[in-house]
Amino acid sequence: MKTLLTPGVCLLAFALLLHTGVLSPSPAFMSSALYGVGIAGLMLAWRFHSSRIFSALLVLLVAQRAVDYFSAGHVAAGGPGAIAIAAVGLLLPLNFVAFSIQKEKGFSFSALAPAALALFVEAVVVAVLCRPEAASASRAIHHSSQALPLAFPTQWAFAAGALILLIRFFLFRKPAESGLLWALAASFLALRFGGIGQIPTAYFAIAAFVLAGAIVETSYLLAYHDELTTLPSRRAFHDALLRLEHPYSIAMVDIDHFKRCNDTHGHDVGDQVLRMVAARLSRVSGGGEAYRCGGEEFAILFPGKTTADVLEHLETLRSDIEGSALRLRGPDRRQEPRGPDRRNKSMRGRARTGLAIRQLMRAPASDSLSVTASMGVATSGGIDSVAKDVIKAADEALYRAKENGRNRIETAGAARRRARTKSAGIA
């Protein structure tokens, strides 16, 4: 939700400052800001291989330039400026939705050529529709802050585009969809306030800023979140350790027999298992935060909690993982019949008999897969305790859980108590 709402809050705050007069930049400054942010965003998109945001920024800059050029300083009903606004209002949402749907393909010629060709064709269409007269020598800048009515198809195009982008964000939770959504909203406001002048140019600038911010947000997610499970990654885990204060607990979680699962069912099923377990870990109660440390190993941080505080929550989590099942797509192809028997008729009787015997001896194939997890938990020993030592103690408890039969929780404190009991017995 932060990824979705943060650009919207920034847009709202910017609109309030702009319309209340607190922020009153000159048109020349806003024009410079627009192209400065746009060029910086294009460079970021190129550096981080984000062809979708690159294309969206390019379309946004071309759209603003088209409205400014064909308006010639004023927007008259039925004039070239009004036609340009109507054309941009239809094409901009269509382009943003197309960029959201297409897959990220980098900056190869085959990836950029279709977008470049489409942009060229759209520019030609807008130029033919507008057919502006010679630009006036005096280009009076439109300073009106009053909203201008947009054509009904334009309003529907923006509404439909925003709805599609919002749905795609909730489906995929990607910053690019959020950036495209709020950039589309800012572009709508730019056209709503006339398309040219101080306020519309400011809205186009904030649209470019939102798209550039989506690149930064995407880079952050790639650096601090695991792409497969969407959980925070090892780097985020180490950063969180620096902020911990005594008391705190750390639980280490490992999927039981995960290598055997990969060898039996393949890595695609293994990835599905990781996503299934990660979904359960993300819902851990008790104030815990789950991280993927690598492979099938996860960690859960419980700030301000002791082992006694978190055991019940970990047991609920362990039971939830044990009770989850992954539905497989189908039986192993190696066990399926390979087609009609093409052997001679004298052998078919014995073949059918042998097949029946093998089917009786073979256990029925299950169409679902269940896994379990072992856990080890440790609590900080004092104000001067080091997180590395707490992790080591939790790891040792995890190894004991595996040695004692798996699908269980072991605590570091229990091991120390058993050691003291054993020493007392020897004495």
C-alpha cells in the first residue's frame, strides 16, 4: 500500500501547494523542471533497463510538447489546441495501459522498435488532425487556474485506463503500475486545466517525477525484496538487525526435505513450495517480520519479544505450514501411458496382464503436495548482546529440531536447561 499511496499523497500535496498559491513558480521554471525531470528519468530508465518507464516518459514529453505546439499559446474551442488535447487525452491512457501490459524486454532494438513506430504513427495522426496554422509571433501563456471541460470520450479513456492500471497493481504489486497510474492522474489534471501554462506544465512535471520515482522504487524492491517470494531479502534482514533493541527474538525457519522435493518434482514445483511457505510466513502473528535469507531458509524477527512470548505464534505458524497443500498440475509424465500398444496381437494379452499387476503394485499418485518446517528460536541475552550470537543460537536450535525429527520448534533456552540437568545428574 505504501507503493500505491505514496505517489498519490505527493500529487495531492503538490496540488494543494499549487492551487493555494503557496507554490507559484514561473512558467519558464516549470518548463525547465519538466524537461529536466523527464531527461533525468529517461537516463535512470536506460541505466536500470526499464524500457516500459522509458517509453512512458517519452510519450509524456511528446504529448506535452504536442499540446503546447498546436495550442500556440491559447486553447480555442474547435481549434488545433482543443483537438490536440482531445487526441492526447485518448492516446495517453491507451499508451500507458499498453506499457503496463507488455513485458519488460530491456533496450534491444526488437524491444524498442514497436514502441518507437507506434509513437511515430500517433504523432503523425495528431499532426494531421490538428493541421495548425502558422504559429503566432506572440505566444501568450495561458495562466488560468480554472478547470476546462474535457470531451466525454477523453474522460472515459482516462477513467478506463486508471481502472485497468489499479487492477493490475493489485494483481502484480509492481511500482511501475503505481507510477503509471498516478502519472496518468497528473496528466489528466494537466489537460483538465488547459494543457498549457503554469499549472498544466506543473502537473506534467509531477507526472514525469512520479514515473522517475517508480524506477527508484523498483530498484529498491529488487535490492531489498526477494523476487520469487516477495519477502524482504537478506540485505533487508541485516539492515533490520541494526535497528533491534533488547529484548528481541529471532526464529530461523527451514523447509524440511526441500532438496528431496526439488529432485522428485522439479524446480518449478520447488519454487511454488517456496512461495506457498513464504505466504504463510508473511502472515505470522505476534509482531513478527519474515525474511528470506537464501534457499529454503527464512528468518523471523520479533522486536520487543522473548522466547516465551513468541512460541505460541510460532506453533500456529508451524501448524499452518503443515496444513497447507500445493495442488500439482498433473501426474508425473513418466508414469502415464505413452499411447496405443503397437506390439503384435500375441503379446497384447500378456502386456495387459503385466500392466494390471504394475498398477496394483503402484501407489496412487497424489495430486497435492504438503511440506513441513523446522524452527529454532533464541532471545537476546541483554543490552550488550550481539545479533550475530542470537542468530547462531537460533541456528543451533534449528539443527536440533531437524535432528529430533523435524516439523518441530526448538529453543536455545531449552538446550541450556538440558545441559545443566545432564551436568547435575553426573555430579
